[in-house]
Amino acid sequence: MPSSYPRLSTLAQWSSAGPWQAELPHSCPHHALIWITRGQGRALIGGVRRGVGVHNALVIPAGTLFALDVGRQGFGLVCEIPLGGAALMPDEPQHLRLRDVQAQAELTAILDAMQREQNTARPFLDEAMNAHAALLSVWLRRTMIDHTDDRPARPTAAQRLVTAYAALIERDYRTGKPMADYARALGVTPTHLTRTCQGCAGLGASKLLTQRTLHEARVLLETGDQPFKQIAAMLGFRSAAYFSRFVQHHTGLTPTALRRKAQTQPAATQPGAAPRTGIAPAPSRRMG
């Protein structure tokens, strides 16, 4: 939820509309720090796929194309930090695998304090949450220094190409341009871009573009009330009929049915009113 101060939510709350909300490629208007305490799966960050698991912290800068799937049994917390706030956040995505128990405990303590503050909603909540976020930023920068030796090798040419493609998708997906236009802008053939995306992202170039468009279509359909014709135009479709076929092909439901289904579902619990869930790292198994 957009806010003028940091907000904390569980992964389930963060994708309250359904698994697609996190699993389809998309971006956030705020920076996000994701702390995974149970489960394992995959993340797509800037077009590059990577494995994630317990005690992994992901930092996703605002506007970065990403997706996350930690399975139905996965659990974690998401701290969204507005742009331009007191907390300094990295310009590049970060993936920290925290093996040190002290680092895990420090992050857990900060997020636990933020969760208590948010749940009690006392006066000056915004100032308190910004103060906690500034402390979180200090923890993050210290941890990044401590994990300098764990940083991955320099991106390969293939990874650089896919990252550039992901950035172009995030900028232009609403135009309706075909994948071939993106390939031309990157100076490669559609075949080469498809093969490279398949290797780095686990899905072809056209599918990556399609899934980004589908995510936005579902957000607009399920959380808004704009006419379908207007949504189709916003996403670069030639007609509302073509948009309707696109939605039904990828979801199995017409836009009308998809919106009706979303409207009849129980309202999701807002992060600020969430009951205490406990955020201690999962015991025994370590999968990341």
C-alpha cells in the first residue's frame, strides 16, 4: 500500500489478491526489503532468476522488475520504504544470505519493533516508523560491507542484456510494443533475446513481457473500477475485445468474471491492523 512512511506486512498480506500478485513480474513504487524466514523458492530480480530460502534478505529498489515465489508454506516479512525518506537504500538489488546468527537476530529485532509500532498505531507513528527504517538502513549497509566477499561475480554479457531488457519492459510495457521492438532497441535479434532470457530468467522474452502486462491488467481489473475499454487502452491493446481475449487466455476468466470474483472475496487484512504473527527465524532447517 502506498504510504508516506515505511510499512510492514507479511508476504501473505503483500500478495493478498492471490499468488499471482507476487509471482508475476512487476515492480513497486517503493523500495522493498524482504526477509524470508520459512520456505524456499525462486526470485526473478531485474530479469535474472535466482534461488532463495530461509534467512535470505532481498532488497528490491523501487521500479525494479521482479517476481517472488517461496511456495504456499513460505513465510516472511516485507518492509516497504518510500522514496526520498530518511532511510538510505541501495540503488542496485541486493541478495543477502545471512548465515550469521547475530545478523539474523539484529534484523529480526528491528522488524519486530516496527511491527509492534505499526500494530499499536500510537501518535507520531510516521516519525517512529521512519526512525526504525533509518536504523534498518544502517543495519543493511553494515551487512553489505560484511558480505562483500559473498557478492556474486560480475554479471555476464547475457545477464546484462536481460537486465537491460527488464528495465525497458518496466519503462514501456504499457505501450503495447511487441518483443521484436525491444530486441531492436537493444541491438540484438528476437531469437537471441529469447534464448538469452530463457537461460537467465527461465522464460522467453515474449513471455516475460506478457507476464508483466498480465500483472498490471489484473491489478487494474481487480482493484479498480475503470471500464475495460479504458484499461485496454492504458495497456496498449488495439481493442477491448483483444484485451478480453488476452485476459481470458491467461487466467481462464473474462475481465468481468475476474473483477466479480475479486469483489466477492473477503477484504484483505491491512498491514497496519495485522495481528502479531511472530517473526523469529525458523528453527532447525536452513535452506538458504
